[in-house]
Amino acid sequence: MIEKDELAYIKSRLDFWDKLSESEINLLENNIANVSYNKGFNLHSTDSECLGVLLIKNGGLRVYILSEDGREITLYRLSPGDVCVLSASCIINSITFDVHIDAESDTDAYLINIGTFSKLSNQNVYVENFAYKNTNERFSDVMWAMEQILFMSFDKRLAIFLLDEITKTNSNELHLTQEQIAKYIGSAREVVSRMLKVFQSEGILEQSRGSIHIIDKEKLRELI
């Protein structure tokens, strides 16, 4: 059962709430559940059932596709307060590619089940618009990710990623493995390893097992 304070938080993230009828509000309130996923859990893929819409309470999700050679290409990442609509991609006609979603860390979220969200989006244009607006906004992230892969040099892509991470975490110490970085920027671990060694030789960073310490942000910015 969703508590009142939780409901207030959910309402603040769903801009269609005030456009719902009383019966629609009752339907929605009775079909929101607390869900938890362990780090690394795959909650949505080609073979899994359509979940519904997720509102992240804490933790984070990573949305990605697989290349023809099986590499994971990260499209974008979701943080607390973000809404994940692609977990309900089965009811969005414009989604024509296979999307995978993993828990990037231990994650708690609110889930609007697929049956309820499908019914609401079919009968309420504001809910339908919310789904398409959210999807369109995320497609700009998708296009940015693909543009990086297709048109940016690898050192620039890696530099952008590292700078984004230290900004997001507010720390020059990043607890990431080379395998994780490769997944985030759509590359192979060996390529990441070689470039990190280049950055290290240039005095940009230092590496230790499972972590990277940025020691010269200005040199990193010069690569962009």
C-alpha cells in the first residue's frame, strides 16, 4: 500500500495527475506498487514481459541496446525522480527496437503496472501525451549517444564520459571498472584500457583496481 507522503511524491512527478477523473485516480492509486531491484538485475529485455511505468525512488537504471556483435551501447541512465516509460514500450507504437534496462545499483521504485497504464493512456489523452513526451525527450539522449559513437573520436567520448561522472558524483574519485565504462560508452574493454593508459601517461588520471582518480580536469576538458 502506498503511503500518503509517497503518493504526494508520485503526484509531483506525473504531470497528468490533475487531469485524471476520480475513477481514474482510484484506479491508479490501487495499481501502484513498491518494487526493488538488486544491482545488475535485468528488469526489461527482448524476452521479458512489459512491466509498466517506473518512477525511481532511489538507485538508478541504465537503458541500452545491443550492437550486432553483442556489445552493450548505453542510451541513457536514469536517477532518482526520473520516470522510465520505455519499461512500458509494448504500448508505445514508435518504439521499434529492442531495449534493455538494468538496475545500475540497488534500486527502489514505484511501478504503475502495464494494464493500468495502458488503460489510462487509451482513455485519457493527457496520460498518452505524457508517455510520448517522455519518450521523445529520451530520444534526444539516444541521438546524442549514437552521435558520439558515430562521429566522435574515442578519446573525446571517454573524456566527456569521465567529466560527466565527476560532475554527477561531485568527486574526482570514480569507482568504475573498465568493463563498466566500456558498456556506458559502447566500446570494448580493451579499447577503454588502452585509452585510460594513454590518459594516465599524460598525467590526466591515475588508476587502481576498480577506481579512477582524475588529477587534471583541465587537460581532460582540452580533449573535448
